[in-house]
Amino acid sequence: MKPRCESLELRILRYLNARIDLPAKDKNHYANLKKGYEGEQKFDEWMKEFAGEGLILNDLLFETHHSLFQIDSLYVSSNIIYLFEVKNYEGDFFIEEDKWYSSSKLEIKNPMHQLKRNESLLRRLLQELKFTFQVEAYLIFINPEFQLYQTPLNLPIILPAQLNRFAEKITITSNKLKGVHTALGQKLLSLHLTESPYSRLPNYCYDQLEKGILCPVCYTFYRSLNKMALICDRCKGIERHQSAVLRSAEEFRMLFPKSQITTNQIHDWCSIIKNKKFIWKILSKNFKKEGHGKSANYIDIL
Ligand SMILES: [Zn+2]
């Protein structure tokens, strides 16, 4: 019912990472978001295989009693709502008295706390909505290179090697869905919030950013072009000028949502394309124009 897509925060950080030297903490955050998203994609593939009739809702953000909570994935079966928190951790970890450590003995945030919090907030939300479904919450470790030692048996943790058996267990107990399940799915979708990531991003301004067009495959700058297309020196990808300019204009809008899109602006932003009239042509063909002459501003990609 709700597919997953890359978050705006991840996309913006990817662009920033290509255009400025990000501080270490933001680089780290970007790497974590990227890794997390890759894990979620792997999880989605696994889910699709067994989901059958059940409803899948991904990437949800709710607010209940002034608490925001984010859910990686919900699976609505006939009798139980499963809440999945997906982790793409890699390497060896161990648990000691409720504390989680990496193999280098570095303590990490206990992911069970987040799971428990989300589970209880989801229950409250369902109660408010007067849905009486049973909720089960699980931490799913999706990376086959993950190993957790000294795991107490009673924890709702699914390790990579257990995924298939777990899927069987879930589907065996599920029957045909009814109207109430769809109603629940729709209600939850209507309550889903979208949060602006801009306050969480590192500070950046236009002048700091390296100008040019990024290859959409490897996110390095195009350095070569011919009459027809731009050519990526790194991955050898080829892209037509128009598509590259439109993508860059979109990227500009994402990074600077309050700035106007003008021919001069996008010409400067794209940098590698020297012919300003060519930029003007592309923008006027694909955007709606507001105003005239120098102050013309392009809105909404058609
Ligand atoms: Zn490339």
C-alpha cells in the first residue's frame, strides 16, 4: 500500500557530499542513511516474496500524544499487525546485560529500546483509532554478514539465517483479508506525516558548492561532453544534455527550495554547458514561466 523511496534527506546529503567536503559527522550520517536504505531495500525484496495477500506499508511517520515515531515497515495480516524495524548492521556484535556492543567492545545504542517505544506508540495509536488488532514487533537483521552473540532467546530478533522460517510462520497463520484491514491501511496512510529534513541538514550556501552536473549513476561530475551528450569519465555513462540539465535544475530546487529557477541561475549551476541560450530553451520547454525578461522564473516541471 505504501512503497518505499529514498528520503529527501538522503538525496540531499548525496548531492552535498559530491559538491562540498562534508564534516566527518555528516559524512558518517550520510553513510548510515545510505546503508540503512540499502538494508530496507533488501528487506522489501524478501517481504515481497512471501507477503501474499497481506498489506505492506513502508516508511511511516506518526504522531500520537505529542510523540513522533517512525516505522520502517508494517505488515498487516488477517489476525496480527507486524511492526518491523530493519537493521543493516554488518559484523559481529554481542549483548551483555541489556547493553549492545560491537566486536571492538564499543557500546552501541540498544535497538530494542527503539523497537519497544515504537511498538507501544503504535498500540496506543491503534487504540485511539478503535482498531483491535494484535501487534507484534520484531527487529530484523537483514545483512547476511551480521552475527549477534549471547542473544537472550526471548528477544524478538530475527537473524538473517532465520528469515525464511520466520516468513513461513507468519504466512501459515494468516487468512484472507477483509474490509477492516483495508480500512486500517487507509486510515494509517492518511495519518502518515512528512517531515522536512532541512533543519537536520548541515549548513551550506550556494557559493560553497562546486558547480557542474553530477552523473546520476556514480555522482561524480561530468567532465566531458560532445554535441549530443555528457559523458562520465568514471562510469562511462552517457546522458543527453536536456535530461542532465533538467535533473540538475531539480537538484538545485531540492537544495535551495526558496531560490528561484532562472536561466542565469541554472546556467551557473550546471557550469559545464556554456551555451546559455541552450539552457533557456530547455527550461522554457519544460517549465512554466512566471514573469518576463531577466526576472523570469521557472516553476513546476511540466
Ligand atoms: Zn558516472
